Amino acid sequence: MARINLLDTRTTSFGDLIGNSKIYRVPSFQRDYSWNEENWEDLWQDILLLHTNPDSSHYMGALVLQSSSASDKELTIIDGQQRLATLSIIAIAVIEKIQNLVEREEQEEQKKANQDRQEILRRTYLSDRDPRSLRYSSKIILNENNNDFYQSNLINLRRPLNIRSLSKSNQLLWNTFQYFSEHLAELEDVIRSGEKLAEFLTDTIAQRLLFIQINVEDELNAYTVFETLNARGVELSSTDLLKNYLFSLFQGPDDLQEAQRQWRRITNTVQMEKFPEFLRYYLSLKQARVRRERLLKIVRESVKSGQQAFELLDQLENYASLFIALGNSNDEFWRDTPKNRTYIRELELFRVKQAYPTLLAAYERFSPEDFTRLLKLVCVLSFRYTVVSSLNPNELEMLYNRIAISIANGEITNPNQVFDNLRSVYVSDEKFLQDFSLLSISTRGQKKKLVRYVLCKLEADASHVEVNEDSFSIEHILPESPNSDWSQNFTDTQIEEMVYRIGNLTLLGPHFNRQVGNAFYPVKREVYQQSVYKLTQNILAEEWTPDTLTRRQIHLAQRATHIWSSDF
């Protein structure tokens, strides 16, 4: 492993960092401020625990800083900008509360004391005054999209004239301030006293929120350090570090600006939180077993010049829209291919992503007809392998990875060859029939959509009429909450085991479903004959027992075997 040149590694607090006369700068091309209420709430709860436990401290994770070659007074924030920006906004909220006390205070002595506190806290945590120029300079400088708002509005306690006109990230900055200002107001033991407010900031927030501060010489060392860390926001920060590395390869401002524009287009399409997943699938077109924690290292090893960085960005931009569309059947990408839209929805239902590298590779290299055939194959295989037989997905992922590489290299050119390479994981008809005969799927939560899908496919096969998945209620022949009549045929154990078996489920119009409720089987059977659905009309057994349910499910399994079958 390469030697890491660390200039400094130590435990530090927000107060120590911000009070050391240094400036902390977010690179201009770093991502915008993105913390939301969930992040604020987590931090506020941590702060409240410190407030009620005076001897405690809280670890905020690692802070990776890069020293500037031009000045020892300035540090670049490689990882940690969200946390530092948020803590500085809490400091602004505290200063605003003291300002409110100044404006309301009638005693001149107390007013002057709070004015002094406000000035000291401002100079300590927000902006210091240069003894030579006598000008204030901010201790934290955000990126090019956020800094003007941070300096002009937040630090100067100036409410924006039109909040809705602000960019999303600047709205988040303002909402951060509002959130902590409102929660500060709820601390009755603090809010009425300038002294208590100052103590809350200087003793609790500034001294007992701790970081591991890691200073590095350059960005490559920052990457190496980062790969060993497990701090807050790891996925987002790894994306930032990748971006910073790529941007460091560009020599001139024109190239850098074009790369920034291209990066924004990619991340606007993919979204930052999904970028590591997207990058992993893209890299899986080129090499086997790409692990999430090795993404940065793989890119560093293969991209070493501005030209190579542009080539990577071009490829990522080329695949970005397809990647997002693979996870969203309603995406405009599928507007002109309704069959593809149908198969993508099935993959959504099955929660299958292992095939993404194969699909990314095939979309460009297969004909449109062959891509659709491949999508169908992936859906059939996934339903058999994952949904019904519940086999280990790891083997699937490795196979799809190898197939993706072969497609990208031109060694596999059609879906028939893909099937040949997947034959080992294609569940046989015999096993599928056996497993489907015992299949049980809960009708609660997200699984309910999967049950509707299965029943629709079975009904369409029986009646030769397409069924709208929202047009019926799922009827449990043996009810979910059966009355005592049902105990004649089912034990408590059998009820628990069989109520969600596919053989116990059928389609019923909402009106009929409400009508039968928990009625005993003979009553239900009469209503079933009035149903428009073929599967439901065919429920004709004299009584509903475990054996009857099992026989019906075996019949449905035989139907399912030819519904979910490969064309190859």
C-alpha cells in the first residue's frame, strides 16, 4: 500500500478548529449544501444529550483537510463540509437569539453585556477581524453556489426577500437556520439569558462535539485516507472525492469548466446518493467483482490524465439516463417501448438489480428487438430464481457481471448467447413447479403489489383477458382473521402457515370482497360464482381445507410454469 503523508492526525473540537485563526474553504466544485431535516434532527438530539449530560462528549466522525501550498492559514475541506457548515449555522442561530435579547433589554448594563457577548461569539465562530486591514473575513467559505448566501444573509442575519426564488441548496441553508433557531427557542433553561446562550455554544457545541482531524498533503492521500474511514455521509463524500480527483487532472480553466458542466449533468440525472451504485455498475462492464469500497481506487488506477477523465465522464453521461430508467418504469425513456416498460416494472416489483451491468452493456450493442427479448429473459429468470425459489443472489450477480464484460467486448452478441451463459441459474420447470406449489407472499406492505402482479398474470392466462391490477381486491379464501367456524377445517398452525399461500388468494371485485368478509366458505363460494374473474369462478370445491388449498395451488403452479418460461 502506498505511503500516506499525513501532516496531522488528532482529536479536535469545533471550537478548537474554528478558533485557531485559520480559514476553511470548500472547493468551488464541491457539491452544494444538502443536509435535510433528518440530518438536523440527528445532530440536535446529539446536542441535547450533551446539554443534559455535562460530562459527556459526542464523536462527529472524521474531518479530512488538505493544507494549502499557498498559505498555512487556509485549509481545504475534503470531507466534512456538511457538518462544519451546519455547526456554523447553529452558532449563527445562537447569536441571533442574543441579538433578540439586546433588542428587548431595557437595562443598559445588561444590553451592553449581551452586545459584547454577541461580538465575541461572532469573531470567535463566524468571522474574525484582520488587525492590518480591520476587515472581517469569514472562517468558513462555502462553494460558489452557497457562499454568497451564507455570507450576505446568514452571517449578517438578513432574511432573504423571496425564499422561493433561492436555489434548492440555499433554501436548505436557510431552513437549517430556521430549524435550529426554533429548537433553541424551546430550551427554556437557555433562551432567556445571554450568558446561558453563550455557554450553550462555547461549552456544549464548541467543545464537546469532537472530530478526528486528518490533514493531508494532497488529494491522492485524501482518497487513501478516506477509504479506511467510516464517517457520516460516506457515500456522498466518496462521490465528492472522486469528483475532486477527476477535476484535479484538468490543466486549464476551460477544461475544468467543461468538466464541471458535464459532472452537473450526470449528477442531476443520477442524483448524488445513487452515484456510487451507478459507478459500480458502469465499472462492472470492464472488470469482475467491483466492490463499492474499491470504486475510488479502481478509477485512480485507470484514469490518470485529463483526456482519460473526459472519456470517463463521457461514458458516465452516456449511461446515466438508462441507469435511472432501469429503476423506473414510468421514466420517459420507455415512452415508445411499452413492452420494455412492462418488463422494467416487473424488475421493480422483484427488486432485482443484479442484471443492471448486462442491461447497460446490451442496450447499445443489441438490436431493440433483442434488448426487449433480453429484458423478458431477465424478468423470467428473476421471478423463478429470486421470487419463487429464493436462491442466493450472489451467484446471479457474478454471472451478470461476466456476461456484461463479454457483451462489452463483443464476445456475446444476442440474447440466445446470454441464455446459454445463464443456463446454470435458470430454475428448471420441475423445481419451479415444486417451489411455486408452496409459495406464500404476504399481502401487506410492499409485497401486496407483487401478489397483485402474480394474480393478474394467472388470471390473464386463464381468461385470455388482460387485467388491471388496481381493478380488484385480493380475496383471502381462508380469511386473515378467521372466526371460529374455520377451526373445523384448519388448526391454528395451518391458518398461520396457509393464509398467504397463493392457492388461498384470488381476485374479487371490491363490492363482493366487502360482502363476503370473514364469512364461512359455503357463503363465499356462492359469491365467487358471480365474479367476472375466471380463477375465482373456478373455485368450486365443496369445502375449503388444507388439501383443497394445496390442490388449487398445484394447479396454479402448472399454469405459472408456462407463463414464466424462457423463449430459448
